[in-house]
Amino acid sequence: MFIQINTDNQIHSGAEVNERLEGRVRDKLKRFGERLTHVEVHISDLDGPKGGGDDKRATVEARPNGLAPVAAVADASSVDTAVANAATKVARVLDHTFGKLTDRKGH
């Protein structure tokens, strides 16, 4: 599973930050590892330099093999929390998606 981290110009990132965020996403989605080809994480700061409460937004998009991509968005006061929450939401969607496929096949 390839994970790509994208940030806007208001979010300061580097190799260490990207590794930490990738680890959070990988941890949340590890049970789907063989079924996902690509995961993209988009992080933005909604309020920019003004600051504010839950102004960090993370969008996590997962691309399952042979299926339409699924995505989820989460806002939080920190980048790490927003990414973890969005990845958790994507995991729930993937559970539902793969569960429906299993039910349909009767396995």
C-alpha cells in the first residue's frame, strides 16, 4: 500500500512529520493493506495564519483494488488528530464496502 501525504502551504511538513502521519494512516488501515493500492492524504489549515479551534482538515482517500475510491474528511485542532480521525472513518467505509462484497458472494 503506497501512502502519499499532500499539504497546503499553511502546513509545515518534512520527512519526519510525513513518516509520523504515514504511520498513523498505515496503523488504521493495515488490515486492508493487501486490498488497497494507494492512499492519499490531503492536509490543509482552514483558518491559515489566523489560527482557531478545529482548523486542521485531513482528507484520506483510499483506492481499493478493482473498486471505486473511498474518502473521508475530518477536522481537528491538530494535524495528527485530523489524519487519525479521517483514517478511522475510511476504515469504517472499507469495512462496510468489503462486508457488502462478502455478503453478496455468500462467503
